[in-house]
Amino acid sequence: MKITFLAHSGFLVEWEHFYALFDWWKGALPPLRQDKPLLVFVSHSHEDHFDKHIFTLLAEHPDTRYILSHDVRLATRRWEKLGMTAEIFAHVTSIRADSILPLDALGTPLTVRTIPSTDAGVAFLLSAEGKLVYHAGDNNWWHWEDEGRQYCTNMAANYRRSIARLADAVRDEHADCGCAPVIDAAMVPLDPRLEDGYDLGISYLLEQIPVGKLFPMHVWEKFDWIERYRRAHPADAERIVPLRADGETFEL
Ligand SMILES: [Zn+2]
């Protein structure tokens, strides 16, 4: 499996039989092989996760399918603004949290599960080729102290609940598909704007669920905060991928 960090929360994951593109709105997309289906995921509609440019991919790559969180509004009156056509729309699946979507990429079965996000939209868990990949979108422990104590208490409970749902989904995939109950690659926010709370989301996830490699994202180009996390959590350091620039590629 080859994982390319595009920018911000955007990743291209190349599996043996297909590509999965997550939350791409900026950063250069590497050339794609035409013989591999492309699945385009959008976790929610915020502008640092979704851009209408994704809809031009179908013309370049005919075997493209879009899996969009339900909060990406696709009403026909918005089609002109989005560059949407009936042909593109036929390739779109709109999905809510707590859903299971079985798909097929040239005969390879894959399952998409959606986890509720503490922000907008959903997080995705993909299961295929005996591997599990999690893309959190903006699902994070958003400890915004300025929002007050009640907000922070609710946030902590919501995030814990969401990670419990993710743990259930991992166990279910283990039971259904026989893959190991481990997330092989997880992409999770590490947001420096949270200051001292920057590490809560990742460290809680790593406590609760076995993860092979974790790609911190949503760092607003402050890659040194990834190093800061690794130094502050030496037991996790080996699992945390030290992203340093847009466009980096990793083989797993
Ligand atoms: Zn965001």
C-alpha cells in the first residue's frame, strides 16, 4: 500500500486494486493508472476538505466513484456552481454516519463504514485486501478552552463515543473479513490551534485501538508539531509518521 500526503488532510492511498482519495482540495495529485478504479471520499463540506475540483476527475479517470458525506449539499440548484452534471451525479453516493457501504473494485470487495464526527460529516473506515484504513476527516477531540467548560465536557464524551464506534467497526470487520483487528493506517487531526490540547485526539485513539501507522494531519503546515508529539509521547513515536512536507509518499 502506497500513501501520498497531498496537503492538509488530503491523502491518496494506492491499494493493489484501486485508489482511495481523501479530502483533496489542494496539493498535486500524482498521475493515476487508468486500469485502477478511483474512489473519491469527502468527509464533510468545509472548504479545507472539499473542493468542486474533484468532479473534474471523472473526465480524466472514467472509473471514478464519489463517496460524499451527506452534508455536502447536492441539490440541483447548486449543480451549476459545483460543476455537477447528470453524468457525474450518477457516480456519486451520499452517505450518513453509522452506515455500511459494500463496494467492488474490479472484483475486489471492499467495505466503507462511516463513523460519526465530533465536527461536521463523517470519518471513514475502509476495509479491503485484508487491510483497514481510517480517515478521520475532522473527527477529533476539539478541546477549545474558550468555548467553556460545558462545551469541553461534551466534546470529551462525544469523542470517546465516536472512538468506541470506531473500535466496534474494527471488531466487526475483523469478524466479517478475517483481517487483523488493527487499523493499518490512520489519518487523524493534530491541530496546533488547540495549543496544549493538540495531542488529545491522537493519544486517546492510540490508547483504545491498535494502529500500525498514524499520519497526523490538519497541522496547518506546522509540521514541527508532529515532532513535538513524538517527543512528548515516546511510546507512540514509532507509529507516528513524521510528515515534513506536502507530497511525501510512504510504502506500508
Ligand atoms: Zn478541517
